[in-house]
Amino acid sequence: MTAEITEQTRCQVTVNGTAREFTGPPHTNALNFLRGEGLTGAKEGCAEGECGACAILVARPDGQGTRWTALNSCLLPAAALDGQEVLTAEGLGGPGDLHPVQEQLAERGGSQCGYCTPGFVCSMAAEYYRPERAEPSRNAEHDGQLAEHECGPNGFDLHALSGNLCRCTGYRPIRDAAYALGQPEAGDELALRRQQAAPAPAVTDLYRADTPTGEPGRYRRPASLEQALQILAEEPDVLPIAGGTDWGVEVNLKGARARSLLAIDRLAELRQIQVRQDRIVIGAACTLSELERGLAGRVPLLGQLFGQFASRLIRNGATIGGNLGTGSPIGDTPPALLALEAELVLSSTAGQRMVPLSQYFTGYRQTVKAPEELITAISIPSPLAPLTSFQKIAKRRFDDISSVAIGYAVDVQDGVITKARIGLGGVAATPLRATATEAMLEGRAWQLETLHAAAEVMAQEGTPMDDHRASSNYRKAMLGSSLERFFAQQLGRTPASKGEHHS
């Protein structure tokens, strides 16, 4: 595949068991495509992935089988579903043959105006069919941080609904419906479908004019990383797109249009997790949910981050490489990865280069990555620091953008801090390391007095500003108090130094 124009003008998507054609234009999202096909259960509420009214189910790979995955259809390009298998609320069941999820919601009063209900149905169905829900021992370790989750007696993880909002029914009957669900029956076709392979990503090259403007647009999904890098080399202004959770908002709310999109989210070379003796290498196109499962607690700091990163609906689509690629100063992964001393693998047709994440960001949404390069992997050196914490300060505990985010990775030997790495987000034009605070901590006793002194330095890190999320003074206060919070979290995990006071 090259930058030459092809004649492809349509994609084929299996929706509720029926093949349907999508003919463009390429910026059309999956929600508008499905509603245009008469499947109006999914709704547009916020158009930015926060309400879940648009949720659908997509068959995604899960080892050798399939995992029914809930996604925000308002953020997903319809062309991304070429060759894929999709379920909407209508496909799960109808008035004469309700799906168990629909039945429980109806019986327990889980719907009032009904606008949000189809989205809840799809998110609940994804959790209903989650394989680990049937294994209590694995539920106990789900997402690595049980304290951050509320699970029902049936193993239903309520975080599956963290991206779905309801403004009139109230959440108690919805929760009651979720906790009343049993296991799928033996003949459940959607449960059986999990044992079969998910559809492979289709090679796509859709070229159509944008209807309102008449400007041509293009959506390409190459067959390999080599092809993707070749396209970038020939056409540096092409826009790489992975989960679309950032770009989809630009399209919906700002009317953004790209002349050419390059889908990299399903490239096999970018979707591997390798645990080596001296490092853990994560493919850049792994979604946050896939990393939750695939890392299985191997990186505790990331395990603490995952449950606080947006919602399950977003984590099912958002990729770790995409979160870094935007260059945002308030992304959640950079503070944690900075604390872990992660390096990025940047690839082009000329080869690969390794860039420490601490040297990757150069300005507001600016990085050292060249236009012809892709982030292909994130490399985390091991052994990992034994004392870690991810702290996110936001207006809401879950499903919110951070005002301040802080990642800690600290090593203490014989009561002395031998190494400290602290990553910060939301306090400057870029994510950054709190190097002055790190220097203040290293070589000093692991005790509250040390942390008190370092907190004064920490409060001066970065250049926090006033905005609608928080004031500069508030951000400084949160930086200072976070060290004491970190110390309190670690009590009992390290031997106390002489003269240490816990007051």
C-alpha cells in the first residue's frame, strides 16, 4: 500500500449478524453510520465519550477467541469497522425476546426516559460476557486494585458502567439489575461466540469526498507496520489514528477533518507485551484495557493508574501510544511512565531509535517525534522500584481529566531513600520529572521529617497555571501534600528509620 489513490469506495461491516455497507465519507463516526442504517438505539449525548449513550459491542481478539468489547461509537470512525462484527442493543434482544441484561433492567426499574438505556445495555452485556467474571479467584485480582472497584456477589465489576451516565433513573436500580445477572446459559450464542476467533483487521483504503465541503478524504488501514511507515515516509502530513478517543472529539465538537487518516490500532507489530529479564516492552497500540489484563499486576504503578484512567468504555479503545502521541500535558500515563524511567521506541523507514520519555516532550503538545516516525513501543526497565503510587487529583474520582497527576517510584534500603523518581502532569506545558524533589529525597532517611522538607521543594516544581480545572495555588498545594500522602500509603511496607515519627 502506498500513497497512491485507490478506487475503494465502501466498507463491509457485520451488524447484528447482517452484512451492511459503509460508503463514507471517511470522517463519519460509527454512531452516525448505524443510525443511518435505522439502528437508533445508540444515541449521541455528549459527543466526546463521557456519557456512554452511544455504546456498542465489537468482537475483539482475546487470545485465540473473542471478547465482546464495549466502545463509544461516537468516537470510532465507521471505516474502522471494515470487516468487523458489531452488536447494538437491538441485536442483543427485542420486546418479544429480551436479553438477560434487558430483562433485569426492566424488572428492577432501571430505565425511566430510556435515552441512556441502550448504552447501559451494551456496557452491561460486555461485563456479562467477561470470561473472568465466572472465575471468583480471578475477579479478586481484576484490574490489580480491588479497593478501587465494587463487585457484586455475581462478580459483576461496577466499573464496567463507569462511562455510562443516567440523569433521571438513579443508579441503584441499574446496579441492582447488574448484580442480579447470573452466568450465560449453555446455549447462549454470544457466549459461544467467544470460543471462536475474532475477525481479523481488514486492509482498508477508503477514498471519498466530504459531503458538506466537497474536499476529498481518505482512511487507510495498512496490512503491516512496514506499509504504515512507508506511507508516513511518502506522505508526512498523514494523520496516524489509533483508538480515536482524542481525534473523535476534535471531529465531533470542532468539526476537524483530516485529508488522510492512517489507522495503526490493529497492527500486530504494535500489539505485543514482552516481559524480558531486564525490561518490559509494551506495544504502543495496546489498549489500556488490554494492558490491564496482559500485564496482570506486573507493573503495580500502572495497575494503580488504570482504574483512574477515564472510563472502561474509553480504556477499551484508547491506546497507550496514543495517550503519549498527543503530547498533552494532562495525559494520565506520562507521570507514571516518567516515574518508571520509560523509553519510547520511535520507528521509521530509516530504522528505530530509543528516546527516554523525560526527553520526549519539548513544548505544549510538541515532541521530538518526526512526522515520518511512529511510537511503536514503550520500554520499562526492571527491576521495578518497590514503593510506587499514582495520585490523580480531579473534580471527580473517576472518568475525569486530572488537575494534577503524580507518579512515584521510590527505593528504600536500610531506612535510606536510595532512589526516587517522580513524574508530574498538569503543572507545566509538558509532563515532567520532579528532579529537584528527587535530589532532595535521595540519600536521606525515609521518615516524615524528610518528606516535610521535600514537600516545600515539590510545591515549587513546574509552572502551574490557573484554569477552569484548578488554580495555580491549588496545584502547588496538591504537589506539596502528595508527598505526605505517599509516605502514609507506604507505612508498613518499609522498616522504620531511627527517630522516625508517624505523627
